[in-house]
Amino acid sequence: MTKKQIKKTAHIVSHTHWDREWRYPIWQTRAMLLEFMDELVELLEKGDYPGFLLDGQVIPAIDYLDMRPEKTETLKSLVKAGKLEIGPWYILPDEFPLDGESLVRNLLVGTRKAKQLGGGIRIGYTPFGWGQTAQLPQIYAGFGIDVALIGKKVSKDRAPNSEFAWIAPDGSRLLSSRFGDIGRQNFYFMIHLHSLFGRSNFSNEEWKYDITTDGVAYHRADRDFMEQDHFRLDAPVDWHPEIITQQLIDDTWKTTDQSVLESDRLMMNGCDYTAAQPLFPEMLERIRKVDTDPQRQWIHTTMAEFVKLIREKIDISKLKEVHGELRDGPIQDVTGNALATRANIKQKNKKAEQMLFRLAEPLSFMSFVAGRPCHECMLERSLDYLLKSQPHDSINGVTQDKTAEDTLYRLDQSIELSNTVAEQAMGNIVKDIDLSGYDKDSVMLVVFNSLPDSRRDVVEAWVNLPAKPDKDVFCDMEGVIVYDADNNPVPMQWNGWEDEKYCVAELHTRAFPYYCDRHRIYFDTGEIPAGGYKVFRVCHRDQADAADLGKSDWSDSQCQTGTLLTGPDSMENEYLRIEMNPNGTFDMTCKQTGEVYKKLNYFEDRGEQGNYWVNERPMHDQVHTSLGSNARIWSQDSGPVQATLVSEVAMSLPAKGIPQQKRRGDELKDLLIRSYITLKKGQKHVDVTVELDNCHQDHYLRAMFPTGLTGAEYADAGGHFIVDRRPVKPLGPSQSVSWRDMATQPHNRFVDISDGKSGFALINQGLSEYELTNTKDRVLALSLFRSVKNWICTERAGSDFPSQKGGQLPGSHKYKYAIMPHKGTWRDAGVLKLSETFNNPVIPIQTNASAGSLDSKEKSFFSINNPNLGFSAFKRAEDSNSYILRVYNPADALEQAVLNVPDGISGAWLVNLDEQRLEEIPVKEGKMVAFNAPAYKIVSIEIAV
């Protein structure tokens, strides 16, 4: 065959999809990795393979070298030569349960780890994500990535050809491919597996283990491990060349017929946990021998080489444009029902992200500016624990219980590390605040705000005042008073005290006991500076000037100026009125719009007989609600600053399902749900905390909010550097038919609906799934959890672990969300900012008087003067001692803003997401940087201080 005759080329790329932990816990998977990598390194060194794609990530190489450090130089040489393709991701994340900042950090770490190992590919490889976020083209562009291979999913209606131009909301363009008909494993399933075993992977009849012919298997037969898989101990040493026929070759070629590259086709040779195959060179020779098409050749190549060809042969301007997120149904194509599984993992992940990105890192910057650097190494370790918790299977908990427990452990470590750095930073700053003007026995509170906007809040604090040795419980006036730094009393309410003894610890000595009275208080902070602190003083009520008691709202055990509680089952502030109903729901009146929202916060529970990936309703389902419940209702913590009404309902639900009969069971148990509804002075939203103890199985629990906004046609949901707008009518196979489960959608921190005049925002901490029902009442549903059996799938088989109950989510759970009715749209009402403050509360720190150099009243270390911008991060730069501010514009109009660092900026640059400088930005007055944020743009600014 001469070169002139060749007009068509099949490009075979060998790869694996390597989950760090999925079907098996991490160390069992690590043992598999060692076997896989040992063989792969040998094949690559011998030249039997031109290259191998390590699934678009770096972590398998790092994990391998952790156990085989002697292979470091060998691996580096293979990476440098382009034979082992690693990166650009550090680990393979799922996207929608994560914060957008996590995706950026993943690529920041992945590209640098790859460079340390000899290089890495800059190719957008994300066939693993369960849906692709709308801003991924912009994120990739920020790392110089212009070509991507995408899975799960864009429909053929939107992208008739495999290749398409994916356009992010900001206009970033990404040359993308959705692979062929069988995705990232077309060649592997069609030819490789078929010829290796002489049977079709697509046939349920053929694809099964035969004990007489299919090798030696191993299985633990004791009680503890009898549910675990069988493992074949010997690898195939023979194969079936007769399987490779002209028909099979032609059928394999046709799996990529939708490509715009008529003469070049991508043949993906690999799948989940698949190793390289020493027999593959023989298979390739057989293909070349059998193929009778004189114009076609089959080559074994690398992904980098194929992407180079894509860039040369495809003009992106001529491709069909696809806009927005790639999350086309049906639901199993995007594994969308996993959003509500193992909800405890997702909640903890959200907490870990907020603690690192929005608390520890900004506070560390503040401490650095104050002249006291924190332990940056601990922030790096926190990020590493966080990212290693975010592989798509781990973060969704579609695993055995051991892996879910390991993921929770890592998230706990990330949270503890971030909290440690945050406390060190706040301690550094508190030590340097000049409080020398106060009496030595003064008790001070310093309230910290780590966000770049000033804010007001009602704070709960536990203040330890020195114990009164001669106090008379019958005569002494109980209570405390809180003063700001100008000695003005602030609105507060006292909620009791108790004797306590604390240790006062220090590195150079043994602890001293501190005998004190611990007072629980709520107080109104007033305006707290952006990225800074505000100082307050606390003293016993009997130490206050009598004239002060009439200057602000207050309460103690004896007296109060007023209360937000207007009755045994109602409360009211300047903006809202709340009335409890006998069934535990509440009605809310918005004083600004006059809208009344009724029966809010009822609970819906239905049956569940599916698995982690796909929901399955029982054929004979029962859907229960709490609307018919008789609630126990009481008030607590009521005063002039805040009030709480509590409802407790017992829903009598089937204890578990009966899958064999496709129905819920007959045994009933009570699910006790307690809801705390809290209204605070001066706030336009109401806070809700829900507590329950799940002792049921096979069910799906949601909180429901009938909005009555019949004219609302869309839901606006917090996303990744964007607010995603989705229609109320779910996607479906046609205009008149909808997929039921495509109505449940992902969100990050909030979802808002509006008819243009009035709106309803639901903000939450750590939950990932909502539904806006296409009904007259436009009921907004917030998924609390989906309780399922522990069953783990593969394409043709599954592993059942009935003794593992973690997927059922037993035990105690707590959920926090806020409801804000408003005028206009989410943007008019500042919903984005409320979602940030609700997830990042201010922190009160108790201290006492001392000398220092920082302002004695309040101080801002950094601020941004535009509240329409979302705050993503303020972090140390990866490759220098500078700092990186990252914000984003989630709307369709240009925004202008000024970053102000009062202590001084010596230089500023606009950088891309990879932190490469693009242009210098002028610094005004030595402390201010003005910048533009175009529509839907992520903006990163480097500053030197």
C-alpha cells in the first residue's frame, strides 16, 4: 500500500478510565494500579505501545510513584517523551456538586504536578463528568486548552456531528468532540474485548463467566467478605484472531460516522480499570491483514497526535455551535439522579470548599498584610485533601461504604486544616489590634468578615465573663450589654448563662484555669467592613450606664424593649411576617411586594427502588406529605433581635421498600422532622434549620415550597461562575413529552424564580438538587436526600452489598436554608450576595485589652466596590509570593469595579486562570486597582503587596 493510495486512517488511542476509588476501596484499587502501571511501563519502554493516555489526570502517576519511588526517573522520561500522557486534571472531578473554584484549583494543581513529572498534555479531556458545566470552555481557555473530548452529554439534536463548537456564556470557543456512538470505548468494545475473549460484550447471553474455561478465580468465602467480587488470577494469554472479520472492522469504523473528519476516525481502546494489553500488537496486525479497503490504514497513536490532526483539519468556525451546559437527557445519560445520593458527602464538601476558599485563604491574606504570615503549607494540604475527595464517584458516594467513609475523612481533614489556618490568622490580627484604650479587665469581641463586601448580621456569641465570686443569684441583675468601639450600645438579646471553667493554653506552659460565666447572646453587628474586622466590648448589665439601656433594643432575664414574636405562632420584622400553620408549615408575607406565600416548608416522601446512578419509582408507589400532619409548635430564643418558631411533625412512612413486589412496605415507622424557623432584626430573609433522624430505607425526601408564581417560566440557579437559567418545562425526547427526572436540576447555593415583578429565592448550605414543578403553584422542591441500596454497576454486571447501609443514609441529619421573597429578579434582590454571606457567616473572637498597631475600632484589609460580582477566591499565587483575586460577572452586562487594599499594592496584573500575566494594571494611590468584568467573565487579578 503506497501513501498515495491511503485516504482514510483509523487512529487507535490506548487509554484507561482509572477511578482512584470506585468499585473497591482505595488500597485495593492501589494494588490494581501497581499491577497495571508495572505492565504499562514495561510495554512503553519496550516500544510495544507508542503511547498511553492516563485518563486526563495526574493522580494515578503520583499514586504509583508513592509506592514505587524507584520508578520516578523512568516515569518522567516516558512523560517527557510523550509516551505516557498525563494531565491536565489532578483528579477526575464531577462538576455539578462542586464549586467552580474547585475546578480551577484542580487544573492549577494538575498542570503543575504534570510539569514536575516531565510535562503533560493540554487537552480538555472530560468524558467522565456527569454533565458538563456551561463555563467549562472558559475555564479550559484560561489554561490554554482549545480542544476537548467531552462525554455526558450533548444530544445529537444540538450537535449532529461529533465535533462542534462549544460556546461558553462569555463567548469562549472550544473545539469539542463527543466521541462516536460508543463513547470513549468504541474500539475496545467492538474489537479488543471481542477478539480477546471470543465473545461479544454486548450480548448478555455470551458475556458471562464460565468456571470451566475462563481462568482461575479467587473469592473470599468468610462472613466479612463473602459479598465482595470474584477476581480472576490469571491474565488472558491467548486470543481469537478469527473474530476480527471485515464486517467487524467496517462496523467499528462506522461507530464514528458522525465525525466531520470523513477520512480520520478516533478509535478509543480502553474502558474503566482496563490495563494495556501485551497481545494488542498482534490484534493490530490482524486488523491490517484482514481489512480489504486499500485506502484505509489502522495506526496506533497518541491522543496528542490525534488532537494535533484535529487542529490542522477542522475549522471551528464551520462547526455547529452549541451554547450552554451539556446536560441533555435522558437522566441516565448524565447520571443526574446521583445529585441527591450520599447527601452528607456533598454537604461536607461544600463546607470544606467554603472554609478554604472563602475563609482560610482570605484571612491568611489579611494576616499577611498585617505582617504575620500563616502556615501556607497547611492551606496546600487542605486543598490536597479537598481535591482528593472530589473524583466523580467519590463525591457522589456511588461506592462501597468504606470509600464513602474515606471521603468524609478527607473532607474532615480539609476542614480542620482550613479552620486551623483561619484561627491562626484571626489570632495574629487580634494580637495586633490596639486595645490599650480599654480597661485591663475589659472583655472584647472582634467580629471578622472574610468576604470582600461590607455586611450586617445578627451574631450568636458565647461570651465568657470573669466569674463573680460574691454574686447573689436572687439579687444580681442577670444579662450583659454589648457596646461598639464608639461606646454605643448595640441591639442585643441575652439568652442565659452558666458557670464554666476553661483551660487557657500556651505553648511554653501548662494550662491555667479560667473561672467564668458563659453568656449566650445575640447582637446586631451593624456594618462590618469588607475583608476585615469590627471591635465590640461586652460587660455585665449592672456595669452599664443606666442611660444606655434606652438607646437600643435589648433584653435580659428581667426586661426587654420588645420582641419579634407577635403571638405564640407568629413573628414579624421590618420586612416579613411569619405565621405557623397547625401542620407545621408556615405562611410568609412579604411587606415589600404584598405577596403571601402559603404552606411553605412541607415535606414530601416517595418510594425509591433505583440505585446510585438512576432513580426508579416503585410501580406501586406511595407519595406521602406532611400536609396532613398535626405539628407540635413552640417558640424559643425570642426577643428584639431574633425569634425562632419550631415545628415538629411525625410522618408515618413505610420502613423500607419491597423491590420484588415493586412497592413500598407495610411496616410503618415515624420520621420525626423538626424545623427551626428564625427571623432576625433587619433581615429580608428567614432562616430554616431542619433536623431529622432517618431510620427508613428506600425513599426520597424533599422540602417543598409552593411559590404561587404562576407566571414564572424559568428557574435561575447558582452555577459555576454563572447563574444558570433553566425552563420550568423539563427536557424530553420531543416538544410534547418530558423526561420526568430531567426536572431535577443541579444548583450551587441558591435557586430563584421570578415572574418579573415578584421573586422567591431559596438559598442553602450544601444541597445540590432542586426541582421547579410545572404546576400552577410553581412548587419549588429542595432535595434533602435519596436513600438507596448499595449496588455498584458495570456495563454488564453489578455488585450487590446488602450488608452495607451507607447509601440509605441512616442516622441524624441537619439541613440549613434561607427563604427570601423579593421584588424583581435575583439580580435586583442581591440573591448572589446573600448566598455568599449565608454560606460564610461572620466569626466573633473574644479577647481582652492589649496594645497593638492595628485600628482599635475596625479595619478593612481588602474590598471590592461592586456587589454584582461573585467572589471566588483570594489566594496565594501558585508560582510567586503574590496574591490572586478571582471574581466573576454572572450577568449579561459589563461591570466595573475597584479592588482596594488600604495597606498598599506595589503592582497589579490581569492574569489568566493558569496565573500567567496578560497585562499590567495601573495602581491608583498605591492601593486601588480598577478593572472591568465583561458579561459572564471570570476575572483573575494578581497583586503584589
